[in-house]
Amino acid sequence: MVQNTLPGYAEVIERLNSFQNMETAGITRAGVAAGSAGMDRLAKRLGSPHAGIPAIHVAGTKGKGSTCHLVAAALAAAGLRTGLYASPHVTDIRERIQLGGRPISEEAFASASAAVLFEAETLRSEGAAPSWFEVMTGIALVAFRAAGTEAMVLETGLGGRLDSTNLPDLKLVAAGLASISRDHEDILGSSLTAIAAEKAAIIRPGIPVVTVPQEAGVMGVIEARARALGATLRKVGKDIRFEHRQGMVRDKPVMGQRLNLETWRNAYPDIPLAMLGRHQATNAALALGLTDIFLEYMDFAPLDPLVLKRAWRTLSLPARMEVASTRPWHIIDGAHNPASAWAAAETVTEAFGSAERTLVFGVARDKDWRLMLRILAPHFPKMVFAPYASSRSVEPEALDAFVRQEYPAVKTAVALDAAHALDLARESTPEAGLILTTGSLWLAGEMRELLRSKKMAMA
């Protein structure tokens, strides 16, 4: 009898968590200085599982995750076996690795992890330990190979040039650049153009690239790199056009918008998108441009608009302006920088009009939380500040003191935790009103689990 030696799911998680996780401990410049060399070393030990799999690679500050999910859904709808690797997760680590639009099963995750953990632990014993993110990336690549993946969609974790997903032998078909703004300045650079250069480094010689509209300096960096490498550059707003109507899909509890899109290959009228926000319409246009490039590469016909409608009609992402409950509306969003805060404020104003609003807010110490609050405060007459289960969380008393001083008209409250914050927000928000939880994906995940558990208890 052959004994099954594959590790169980719980053991896999325990072994995985023994590697340095900069997402929880805090990302440092030294932690990413080695670049993709460590990932390349691990991938080669694994037999380069990604070799030969056509890939789309997306970088940016905000919108790259949504874009990757939209591309993966469209390619799967086209009939391709599609693998998606995205980060971070909100409630379940398996959200990061998706096959055909579904999170990988615990069994498949454990199976893919066996060889990766063995090689990673061997490298650690040799003094060349990979990071947690590199091990996760390895697991994704092995899982994609095992599933016979025909299209691989990769979201960068941080930056682009040094990111673990930027493997030198990646079979890149198209690169995508979502909105680029200031974030992780201590690592990526203190200027917007320096940050743009790090992210635009995913552009490769002769490989098409698609970008959303960017600030002039950022666009200059992208155009210069594409020109230098002979990479065809397509732009949302020029080569990929779109119109959107916000709040036209209101089949409770689903909300969203309708889009008219057009690329150089086809027109896609009246496409329902189950995501809120003008920024998501822009991300959808970016995703469609990348999808058309990939289908062109595969010698596939353009996607039928009816197929795209089915793919995007119900696609919603955890903590991306997610409608988590109704009466009152409760939106959960992982906005954790000023640019994302602007998008969240614009979206709730456009989608919910004059509805009475309450903000639940928690944030990490290394974020520009003062600017985030200055952006959000004019839109929320009531605010509840909450900590979350991380040492990086700003004390809610500090958030409260800042808003009381700068916005004395705002009614504030300090919560003990996410559950207490939910109770306080519901007490002060009418059924026709709106609660927005934002500031951190950690807080978003905790709130999401609370609301899910309450729904299950009521069922």
C-alpha cells in the first residue's frame, strides 16, 4: 500500500506561515531589495512551472486587482482554462489563487504546496529563505501547471520591477497598468515618476501594454519605456473607449452600472458591471483591452458581447466597494491610500446620492491616514473609528482626536473592535442610509466576516 504523504491543509498553512510575511509584519526596503531573484531561484527548483503558459501581468497602485479579476472572468468566459493570482486576500488565503473563477480547493492548495514547501524549506536551510509571498507565488504557479492552465493572469504584489511575479522567463502576452499614485514611497521612491518607473518595469520588449489615463508625468514614464522597448502602447480613453451609467443595476442586493465599451476589435454595448464606481468602469476598459490582446494572440475571435455580459454581470470582489448588506446599505472597501479614498468618496456620492452616511474607519500606521480622513470627512457627518487585529493599526483615539480638531461638526465615536464599530454604526444610521467601512483590508476582512456570520445566524 502506498501511503499518502501529502500534507493536510492546516499543516500547509502552519508551514507557510513560518516564512517571513511582510504583509503582516510591515514591508521594508531591505525585504524587497533582492527583487525577483529569490522567486526565480525557487521557480527553477520547481521546474519553472509557469514556463510556456501565456500570461497577462498587471501593475498599478489602485485597480490592478479588480482589473485582473475582470480579465480572468472574460478569458474564462471565452473558453480558456484560466488561472488568477491576486493579492492580498480578505478572508481566506485561497482567494489569491483562482482556477476558472473559483478559489482553489483546500485539497488542490495542499497538493500544490507539497513540493513548494519542500524546496522553500531546503532553500531556508541553505541560508536563502524565500519570503512568504514568494512561497505563495510558487504555490500558484504549481497549481496552474497542475490544472492545465491556458491563460495566466498575474497581479503584482508591490511595485513591478522587483516583484516576485516579474519572473524573467514569463511568457508575457500583454502588460497592464492600472492607476498609479503615491504609495509605499519609502520603498518605491519619493516621487510619482520614480514610483511609475518601478511599476512600468513590467513592460517588456515587443510586448503590448495597455494603460488607463495617468498623470502627465506618469504617462511620460510609461510612453518612454514602451517606446524604448518597441512595445505597442494602447490607452484607455483613446484606443479603448467607454461610457458608463452609474447605479443602473439595482437588483437588490446587487448594485452596479452599465457600460458601453469599444476596442480596436469590437464594440460591446450595454455591458452590466456588478461593481460600483467610475474607477471600476475605467478598470473594466483596461481589462477588456488586455483581453482583446490575449484573444488576438490566441487567434480567437473577439469575445461575443453576450458572453461578456454573462461574465461581468455578477462578478463582485471582496472589499472592493462590496455591497455586504442592505437596510441600511453597508459597503465594504479596502481603500488604504488617498487615491482609493477619493474613489470611495466619489462612488458613494454618485451611487447613493443624499442618503445619510456613516463611516467606519481603521488604518495602518504607515499610511497617509490624515490625508485620507481629510478626503472622507466632508462626505460623512458621522464617523466610527475602530482598531483591527494587527500591531500596525492606528489607535482609534488618535483618529478621533484628529477629526474632532479639524472637523468639529462631524459626530465621532471610538469602538473597541470591529463588532463594536458595527453596533455603533447601525445605531446611528437609518434603514435608508449607508455605512461605509474602509481604511484597511484587515478591517474590511473583519467586518465582512461579522456581516456574514450575522446573515448565517438570521437564516
